[in-house]
Amino acid sequence: MKRLQVAESLVIALCMAAPAWAHHNAAGIDRTKTVTVEGTVKEFKWANPHSWVEIQVPDKKGGVEIWNAEMTSPSILVKAGWKKTSLAAGDKVKLVVNPMANGTPGGLFVSITLPSGQQLTQQAPRGQAPATPVYTP
């Protein structure tokens, strides 16, 4: 009987630990720096748990470097003024990221300036309360 209780406890502990282990952290990001690049949106992925944007940035050799920026979830981006259609392939943008610590092109999204000049971040503007969900039965 005692072995069964121990086995059940282990199974419960493993089930609870799996989601925590599965989520990654930003250990490879240098949050003390920001890098700004200008380029063309290759792809914008509006998805959970993280959205991301991939842009093509001209390099010094006349080629193109692909920069990936990981963002937060769409539910948080909406509160910051984003829509699923805020970015489209071909848009010329200015992207600001906390860069990868190893120098790989990309990083953690900070902000983006759209062709219209509008700047989007991941945070709702200060002084504005997040939208309150409306319950309708």
C-alpha cells in the first residue's frame, strides 16, 4: 500500500513539474543592451504562447541577414494596440531588440516602427487601463 502511495505521489509531482520544465527562459538574451535594425518583414507570426517577427536586414556585403524577434502573447499585444494585421510581409520597419548574448542576429522584442511612423511595443501606453472584458451570457 505504501509503495502505491509513493508511486502516486511521484506521478503527481512529475505532472506538475512538466509545464514548468517545458517553458524556456531568456538566459541567452542580453537585457542590458538594445540593437536597432532596419529591414523588411519576412514573416509575422501571431501565435501563443509567443508571437514573433522575422525581418530581412541588408548586411555590409550586399546580402541579407535574417533577424528573429520573440514577442509576448497576442492577448498582451492586443492591450498594447496590436492587431493580427499590424505587420505584413514586405513592410519596411525599424526593429529594436534586446540582442542574443552570443551575437546571433535576433533577440527579445522591444519595439517596432511601422512604415507609417507608428511605434508599437509590448506594453499598454502608460495611464491607460487595460480593456476590461465584457461578460455576456
